[in-house]
Amino acid sequence: MVEPGSGSHDGTPRGPWRRRTARQVDRAGRGLRLASARVRARRRALPDFVVIGAQKAGTSSLYAQLTAHPSVLPAIRKELHFFDRRPVPLVRYQAWFPPRAALAALDARTGRGITGEATPFYLCHPEVPRRLRAAVPDARLIAVLRDPVERAISGYHHAVGKGHEDRTIEVALDPDAVEATVADPAWWDAPDCPVRRRGYLIRSRYAEQLERWFAVFPRDQVLVIGTDALRSGRVPPAVLDFLDLPPAPDAVPDRNVGTYTTRPATGLEARLREYFRPHDTRLASLLGTEVPWST
């Protein structure tokens, strides 16, 4: 006789033993699926280039220009946010990129086959340079910079549109109330990090951000361009040279261009210009050239 809960008359186990066995089988299946996914991911490329920012400076337009180029394959999506989140295995990053075989075939067909991504928060997150260098040490990095006042205004309207901001523009962009930051990397990694959601003035202080990148990456692996370089709709010549790409035949429309009519009052805009003046001086010294919006 079969005792209650121990099995059925045909010998099939049931009750707690069956549930435990099912869980073990399920875990084993998940493990096999994960192992298979990791094997597939390792067949994929890591990026040849990363557009690191800045937010609202034209990174979407540049990425559209690059991925329309015959020698460039896109990632599955533009912004991967891999290095500005809590660290996870690198194979999860590789899974977003094309197979290495596809890039090799493109290289054979066009003479050059590359891929990359663009995540604007990378530029200002203090831990990203070290993380990216450890994972992709040979990646070429592109920073797109915009007039810091215009970038801050655009960033404000972007946050309003996302539902992250309900203050008036005069309050949100007040240079006497700059957002505070925390040194803990976990604070920056959090999805609701205030700098990630807003950070209007902090994210326009380019010199202090680029200094962190230059401390980790060789200078010749970092290209800094201005938003105006994107006006033609084609990959700028400086970017073509930097990535060793031939000229692209077709222009593409600008992407993710914000439209708004609300601007800060004249007095506040003048205060913002004054606030950014020392940061622009520091940036010009760092780059060895005048910044275009200060001339």
C-alpha cells in the first residue's frame, strides 16, 4: 500500500518530493539556458566605439548618423546603460551587440566593420570611466558637448516631459541651488539618482567630467566635438577620421530634438552664463582650445 503523500499507485512520486524534484529540474533547466545564452553572447562583439554624452547635446543624432553608415552595425538599442548601473557579468553587455561573424562579413564587404553604443549618462557618472576601461580598454570614446546653458535648459524640459520635474524653470535652474551629489557609487547607479533624472547644471560642467575620463583613458582614445559638428546630417569628418571610416553617402535627419518655448528670465540666463564661466575656462584649458559657445 502506498502511504498518503508518498506517491501514486503507478509509482509516480507526488506531494513535497514531486515539488522539490520539479524545482530542481527547473533550476537545472534555467542553468542550461543561461549557460547557452552566455555561449551565444561570447560570439558577439564588444563595442569599437562608445558615445559617452552629453545628454541633450546631439548623441541621438550622432548615433543615427553612425549607424546609417555602411560600415557600422548598431547595437540592439542605442542606450545600454550597462556601466552606469550595478555591475553584472560582461556577457550581458555583449548580448546587445552584433555577432562577431557579422562584423567580419561587413569588414570583408566594405573594408571596415564596427559597432558601438551611446549612453549619455556615462559622461558624468564618476565610476563609468574605470568600469568601461576594465571591460573594453580599446574602445574609442566620443563626447558631444553643447553650450552648457542651452543644454541645461533642454535638460529641464526633457525632465518635465518625463515627469521627473514639476518646479518652475527659474527654481530648477537657479545656480545658487546646485544639486548635491554623493560619493557612493550605489547612489549614482540607482535608477532614481537625482543627477540621472535632472542634474541640469552638474551635467553641463564638462571639464570635471572629462578630467575623470582623461585620467583613465589615453587622450587619443577620446574625441570631443561640439553639437554644431552634427548639422550636416552626416558623420562629421573628425569622427570619420577617429573611427577610420570612409565618408558616408547619405545624410540622416536629426533625432530626439526637443522643442520648447519656455526659457529662463533674462536675469537668470545671465547668472547661468556667469556660473558656467569658470567651468568653460577650465574646459578650454583642458582641451587646449576655446570652446565655441564662449567666443
